[in-house]
Amino acid sequence: MDRVREFLEHVKQSGHANGKFLGLLNVLIGRTILGADGVAVSSGLTWRETARWLKKVRWKKEAARELGIDLAILPPRDRVRYWYLAIAQAQVDSPQAVRAGDELAKRLVKLGYKIGAGPRAV
């Protein structure tokens, strides 16, 4: 799981996810992520795992504002609950999230990552 930390820190540092937080959630939760070496970073995380990783890498809480969420309803002191509730309201499986995930996946290729296809409506 250290590869997830490395991935998130690399993405955070590069700024590729700035303004693309919904896409990042879609990628983390619903897609396979491979490193440049072809080794799996993740095959999809649960909401709870995603919330824990966002806390561990100290992702900026303001990113939740991109989701259209009123930050006042999120618990300010419990960071895992904060991210979990933000994810629950984000609709990470919506067509908009899939498009945002596709856009972010294209950006992440520049960092050497290979992102699997997102779920599609049947």
C-alpha cells in the first residue's frame, strides 16, 4: 500500500489533480492504477480506504469544495470522516465523474502511470 501513498504524493506534488478532485476520486475508487514499471498501485480502493489515504497524505480539505459540497456540513476535526462524507456525496460513479476520471487519467500518463478504463453505463 506504500505505492498508493507514493502515487498520491506524486499527483499532489505535480498539481495534475488541481481542479480535478472528482476525477481523482473516480480514479482511486473505480479504476486500476499501474506504475510505469507495470506493477499495480491499486485495483480500486473502498471509500474508507480512500478517506484514510487522503488524510495520510494531508490532501487539502478545500478540494472538497470542487465537489459542490457545503464544507460546513463536514466534520472539521475528524479528517477521515470528513473525506468519507465528502466521497459519499460526490457521486463518484456518475457520468460526470467518469469523464473527469478520463481527463485526469490522460494527465497522469505524463507522470508515468497507466490508469484503467472507468466503469461504463450498460
